[in-house]
Amino acid sequence: MNRRNFLLALAAPKPRPNVLFLFSDDQRFDTIRALGNPEIQTPNLDRLCARGVAFTQASIMGGNQPAVCMPSRAMLMTGQSLYHATDALAGKRPYHLWPAVFAQAGYQTYGAGKWHNGPKLYHEAFSAGGPIFFGGMNDHYRTPLHRFNPSAQYPPTAAERSPKLSASELFTEGLLDFLKRRDETKPFCAYVAFTAPHDPRQAPPEWQAKYPAEKMKLPKNFLPKHPFDNGELEVRDEKLLPFPRTPEDVKKEIADYYALISHLDSQIGRILDAVGENTIIVFAGDNGLAVGQHGLLGKQNLYDHSIRVPLIVAGPGIQRGRRSPALVQLQDCFATLCDLAGVPKPATVEGESFAPVLRGQAFAGRTHTLHYYREFQQAVRTRTHKLIRYTVNGTVTRQLFDLQRDPWEMNNLTDPRKMAELEALLR
């Protein structure tokens, strides 16, 4: 290349980055081998960690209903806090959906997988997609899936089911097909929401064989039952095992959970192999899951196992192999993606961009995060402590944890000064 062409190449605008968001269902923050879990096999999520920044203290705000995944997706898509996001998607306040904002900026948009907020909102977000699941949970081999319909009509009778491939495989096939057929004159913005590792946990036999139940370790905070009524001990998730929990039953749950995550990881590997370098890749989970911790199974609580989620970001201009303890939440992803792609952020977005930490710049992040589960659980979490307050049948119960010394949240502290400090933040 001569000097003139070299200078022209330098002066030419860089192509805008593609955006790919991969979302798992009920995946806890500590289920990635590269982030400290030696029991699980996740080679592809491990290589994504090596390519980018993994947030070790990412969380969701919580939920205003037992199906926590629905409000979690509302927060992710709107960039708004819990009650604002659910009000927005119910038509009670203004909002924007980030895929639609990217479409207005010239991106080709695509959505596949679980969409828990109705066909109308799906078509506000995406101009192409499929297969689409409009429910919350289903048999992974009999999930009712719809092809993309430009008219936004999705009668139940139009759903198709594949008895051969799992939902994870079908969602992956859909994305790979889109990548082959897409309009290469435009950058793409793709969103794939898997239904794994949500129950029923049906990993293929070869993946299940990797996790013999008897070899699984019980979590340090395993309990046969929760020590008090948290207001949601009779929800569906908690009825998946009998009371009291036994070590054998919980080990089997953990084995099934890990097997489904490893199978999902294999599909993510196929996707990573197909995506070009000029792509911002985000992997996150919609919420965590207890799976035997604190005597619980589900996500209808505010312990770390249920509100902390995996969050990994990789791509052009993003530091490689970094771990960040910044307090970030899923609703911050909207502002961050706009920042990274140079797309104007709508005024309705409440989350804050964590793009500076991705670029290696100074980033203070949040000083604390607020969490809610329905009307009877509230929590505030700082970098060092967490206070959970329960109001059940007129009785108020409080738990105070030192997260640095007690990350498993096992020792309820008596510290009036710290309690008062966190109560003030919660108010």
C-alpha cells in the first residue's frame, strides 16, 4: 500500500461494530469454570472470559412476581429499574427497546429464543428472527416455537416442535442461519435468549454422564429447610423437591443443572466460531437460582445465589482477560451498548454505562444496589455488606451479612451501626 492509500485508509470511518447478546435462563453467577468453579465444564464461556471483561458482582434488581425472568427481561430491554420497566411494558410510562434503537441507527435486528413479553413488543424490537418461544418454560425437546411472522400474528396452532433437537440447538441454528443470510451492507444487532438451564433440566445423555450426582459437592450453605418464612416457600420452584431437602436430592439437582449449562456452553462455542472480530458479544443470565442453598431451590429470594448473574463483554476496543468487581446491573447494558456502538441513548434509559471499565478507564460504578422481591422482601447491597428485610404476616425479619468475610451469607450479624446505615440506604 502506497502512502496516499495508507493515509486514506486511516482517515476512512471504521465500520460500526455488530452487537450480539446471548442470554441464559436461570444461570447463577458462579457456574463458569474460568470464574472459579472447578466442578463445571464451560470451555467456551471460559474463552469468552479470556477475550473480554467478566463482571464478578453483576446483579438484577429482583422481581415483582414469581416468574422473575419476565421483569428481568423488561429491565434489560428498556434500561429501566424494576417497577418502571414493568410499568413501561404495560403501557404506563414511556420507554424504548434497545434493539429498536439500534434499528433506527441503521442496524439489522434479529431476535430468537425466549421472549417473555408478548408478540407486540417482540415486533417493536426486531425486524427478523426465529425460532421464537413466547412462553416462560417448557420441555426442551417439545418447546412450542414460532417462525418470524411480519404480521406479528402468532396463534398457538402455528407453533412447531422438534422432537430431535433441543431448544438450545434450535436457537443456535436460527442465529447461524441469520448470520449466513444477513444483509452484509449493514451492521447487525442480534439477541438470542436460551431457555437453558431453566428446568426441566434435560441435558442430552452424553452431557449428563459428565456429572455423576454422587460426585457433586454440596454448597457450604446447604440447609434442609430455610430457617424462617420468607414469604415464598410454597412457590412452584420450591416444590420441585420434597421438604426437608436431602443431600442426595440436592446433588442430583446440581448435576442436572451443570449438565444443561455445559450443553448450552457447547452451543455458545458454535456461535463464537461463526462471529467476526468486529462484534461486541455480551453473555448474561436473567437471574440466578438457589439449587439447594439456604434450603431453597428457586430464584424467589434476594440471596446472592439468586440475584447475582454472569455478565461477560468482549469485542473491539474491550480489554481482554479482565475481571471487574464493579457493582453493575442488567439495566445498565442498554446504556453501555449505546456507548460502545456510538448510538444515542434515549432519555428514558435509567441505567448507567459501564463502558469505561471495558476500555480500561477509571470507573466508580454504583456505590450500592437495591433489590426487591414482591412486596415482602427488600435488600440493599454495598461492596462489603448486604441487608435483607422481610415483612411476612406482619413480622419483620432482618439479615445482615458481611459479604467479604461471609460470601455464602451464612452468619447473620448483630451490628446496630451497620444496620442503621443500610436501613437508611434502603429507605
